[in-house]
Amino acid sequence: MLSLGGTGIGRGIAIGRALVLDAPQNEVPQFQIDTKRVDDEVLRFNRAIAAVRQELRHLQSNLPATAPPETSAFIDVHLLMLDDPLISKEPGESIRRDKINAEWALNNHANTLAAFFDNISDPYLRTKKDDVAQVVGRVMDVLTQRPERSPNLSGLGHALTDRIIVARDLSPADAVMLRHRSMAAFVTSLGGPISHTAILARSLGIPAVVGLHGVIDTIQDQDELIVDAATGTVLVAPDERLLKQFQRLQARQHDERQALAKIGEKRAATLDDQEITLLANIELPEDLNALKGSGAAGVGLYRTEFLFMNRTEPPEEEEQYQAYRQIIQAVNGPVTVRTLDLGADKQVDGGRDEPKAAMTPALGLRAIRLCLSEPSLFKPQLRAILRAAVHGDVQMMIPMLSSLPELEQSLSLIREVCTELEREGAAFNPNVPIGGMIEVPAAAIAADLFAQKLDFLSIGTNDLIQYTLAIDRVDDSVNYLYDPLHPSVLRLVRNIIQAGDQANIPVSMCGEMAGDPVFTRLLMGLGLRQFSMEPSQLLEIRQQIRNTRLSAVPEWIDRILACTDTAALHELVDQLNAQECV
Ligand code: PEP
Ligand code: MG
């Protein structure tokens, strides 16, 4: 038996067999393409073939004198294989016929060719399968332009019940593909508590352990695993005794969750009757199911960028309108639609096709910066949101604001879009409240200035912590510095809440901190009255609120904010949480 330790997400236990996803270099991006993109895609494929042919010829004519004499003949074989219709012609036809991307088409035909070699009885000819893989690999490298990062998810079957996914990393785009495959747990080498793998695990309500270095090389496919998210432990090939012990623990947790389910119908109010608004974070229309029974009063964060992932072209205005409308009509309560937050860790294709490799993507052209630089991307979304807003209670929220001119430019673009819609006689809501995500320290420090121009504020602690503590949220080597209780973070959170109060506008929190019961009493004590989180967290947070006497919290807040020692500060928060119905 082997015991491995990483960062646990959630508190559950999963027992099941490992499903180790392909090493990154085997990954093949697979997605459908629009009819109007077919010619471009075929051209891209043909150019990749031509580039590899040229590369091989160049190699051949520049062979060093010391190269073995048969090298040139090997290259000839590769050139011949490249010209095989299964590699150089038929993928182009598949792209046209099946409307699939070039890599996917090539992979399908390469598999057919590989199967042909597999069935040859001559052992020498059978080894030619490796040459096929090498030639295809060269074309793939040209097509994908960079070494790949994520595992191949598209080849997986639909239901993964009782399987524990073991991967190097999962990008937000991968997360979209995994969303409906009911796996038991995740284990990844990379990722931290606010990485998108972690957010995905929370939104699916399954346990996960991230940042478990080297796990992909340690765990074999089909290994029996126990994942204990509370301690961040993964046990490989556990003995009978441990298995029984964890099965009992798992059954107890299941019973506790069942008991908790009843709380969804009860009020989210403290013992001294302070009402708290509990909202859900969602990413796709399919997430609406998770809202059932959660008691969510609405959606506090709809991350629209997920609609833009795993495709070559952004969705057109009409498709966006339909998606937003579906959510707005289905949710019983207000829906806060966040405008696009693409860039940095949220690439449309999981990072495979990054046009400009920014030095520090998190500080680059992301979210509202990207949208303002590409009005042709942003305006259809604004139009779609304003149109969909006639179907319910909608707010619009702008991510990653850092400067006032940026906010003014955004507001002016929204006004411009309203004028256009009005001129066209379209049905839309011109009075949608506009809020801003406060997740950049500059905006948190000057929250009062932003509050004067906005209808509400929402604290994005995932990014606020990343930027305040200078720790890249996707770099697991600096996970250990992630600390929502860092005095700088607490002061910024308090400052934002106070700025909202002074401007008389609501302040919510939609980062992962809002869904962690460790911080619920503290945040209520700091004045937070709206919490938005992954639906799976809602019941536990509701229970924590119902177990709190708010009037007893402020004295703890004074002590916590005055505390100068990190360990003592954490101890104080533990003591606050340990208080029986404070
Ligand atoms: C945040 O930054 O806290 C947030 C909620 O947004 P995201 O995690 O999508 O960046
Ligand atoms: Mg954010």
C-alpha cells in the first residue's frame, strides 16, 4: 500500500479504480467546426502536411556526414507514409464531411492505418506502426503549434461511475467535457485550492486531491484507490482493514449529507434573525440541475466563458441569447451574468492554441481588458445579455476591473449597445443593474470610487488572493502561500464591504472563500450579507449561518483583525468556529 499527500478539495471520501488519463503528448483536441470554417480547416490541414514534407526533405538534404547510411532511407519511408492517402488526403475529406477539426480527422485515419499494421503477421512490417505514429506526431505538432498540456478526454466513455480520474492537470475546457460523466473523484499532479480543477470538483460535489506531484507516474490504470479529500490523502492499493474503515466513514458521511439535505428548505438566517442571501455559481445551462434542493435564492455568478470553450468560433449573438434566456427563465430568482472572463487560465481550448504567449498571462489581456480590445467579441455578448434580460431578474457583472477609465469605457459601450438595440426596435432591458467584480487589489483599495459608478460589487477572492499575495492560482508550487486569512486579504475584503455599505449598494462574494464554512462566521462578522458559491456548498454554509448568533461575532473580528501573528490568527478563527452557537 502507498499513501500520497496533496491538497484536498471538499471533505468527501471516494473509493474506486484509477482511470489514468493519457500523458499530455498523446492528447488530440477534438471539436466540431462551423460549415463556414471548413475551407479554412482543410487549408490548415494541407499546410501542416506541406510543412512536414518540407521539414523531412530539409532534414534529408542536411544530414550530417556522421549519420548512419540508412537514415536517408528512413526519411524516405516517412515521406512515403506522409503521402499515404489515409494521412494526407482522407482527413481533409473527413473535415468536410464530418465538420470536425483537423487534429481529430487526422487522428481517426492514423488509427485506421495503425490498425492495419497491427494486423500484419510479419513482425518487421508490424514495427512500421511506430513510424506512422512518428509521422502523425510531426503533423500534430505543426497543427497544435505547441506541446500539449491536457489529457485526452474526448475519447472517454460517458459514465465514469466509481472511477477516479488521475491526470496531470485539467483545464477549464477539460472541465466542460468532464462535467456530465459522474466520476467518483479527481486526483491531479498540478493545481491548487482555487484552480479550475478544484472549482470543478466543488461544483460537482465530488472529492478531489490536487497538487499531488508525480501522481501520473505513480498510479497505474485500474489501481484501487481511496481518496480522502479532508486530509488530502490518496491511498493506493489499500489493505482490507483500511478499505473497511473508509467504507464505514464514507457511509457515515453519506448519512450526514442526507440529514443536511433537509436544511435546504429552511431560512438562511442567523439565530438572532439576520437574513443572509445564499446564491449559486454556475457555468453552463446544464448546471441548473444542481440548484434543485440547494435552496439557492438565485445565481450570484454565471461564468459565461464556458459557452465559448472547446470550439473554434465564438458563439453568435443568437446562440448566446438562447443560452442566457434558458438560464434566466429556469432560475427562481435573480441571475448575475458575468461578461466574458477569457484569457490567462481560461483559454477557449485549454491552452492549446494560445496565439500570443504572454509572459504573465494572469496580468495580461484577460477578461474586461480582452473584451474592450475586441468589441466584435464583446458587443454580441452585451446585446445577448440585454435581450435575454427581458425574461427575468438579471444583473450584469464585469470581471477584473482595475481602473476607472476601463469601467467608464465599459459603461459607455453598454449604453452604445442599448442605443443600437433601441434603434433596431429589439426587445431588451435597458435598466439591467451593472456590477463589478472586485478582484484586483487596485480596485479593492479604491472600492469606494468604483462603488460610486456601479449598482453592486462582488468580491472575487480567487483572483483577489492571487493578485494580492502574488501567487499564480494555477502554479501549484506556490500553493502553500494561498491564505484567505492573510491580513492584507482580510483588510481588502473589509474595505470592499465598507465601500459598498457607504455607497448603499449590495456587496456579495463569489470566490471560493464564500463557499468554505471555515470563513462563514468571519465574513458575516465583516458585514457580508450575500454569499455565492458552488451549489454543492450551499447546504453546509446555510447550516453554519443557522448555527451562528451574529451579535456575538464582532468582538472576535476585532481580535482577528488586530492579530499580528499568522498562527495565532488561524487559531482565533478556529476558536470562533468552535463556539457552540456563538
Ligand atoms: C474569483 O476570481 O474569485 C471568481 C469568482 O472568478 P473566477 O474564479 O472565475 O476567476
Ligand atoms: Mg476571477
